[in-house]
Amino acid sequence: MGYTETGIGYQKTDTSKEAARSNYEGKLTIRDRVHQLLEKTSQALSTEDIAGLLNVPYGSVQPRLSELQNEDKVEDSGERGKTKWGKSCIKWVAK
């Protein structure tokens, strides 16, 4: 996965790269929204929780959490939840 100079991740396609670079100053990206949500909440949240609260697809949230973790802005809380499929999942908190 490639990243823009502002840290937005994109896949190996021209459309993905173009979308990542379409961000403009002042625009809240999904990554920004995920980070703000985790900073404002007092409880650890799973990727599914975050997607539901922000009303964005799960597939848009999971990569943003990876980016935020790489930037040392979020961390694994040590708590675990259950996905809608009954699998164990990480609950995230802001650092």
C-alpha cells in the first residue's frame, strides 16, 4: 500500500491513488473522523462500533485504524469484543 505525503493510504490502482490525493486542507477525512471519535469517547470501540457511529463502511474504517496505529495515535485497549460473526476483535482507544 502506498501513502500520500499527508499519510492517506491508497491501493495500487490509479483511481485509489487519485482519491487519496483529492483531500484538501480543512476537509475531515475518515481517518480524522475516526481519530476524533476515539479522542472524544471514554470507551474502547471496535472497528464495527466506529463504522456504525460514523455511518461509514467497515472497509473504510479498518485501513484508517492501521494508518492511525502506524502514526502512534491509537492503540489496542487490551479489551476484546465480538464481531457480528461472533469472532473476537480489538477495541481501540486514542493515545
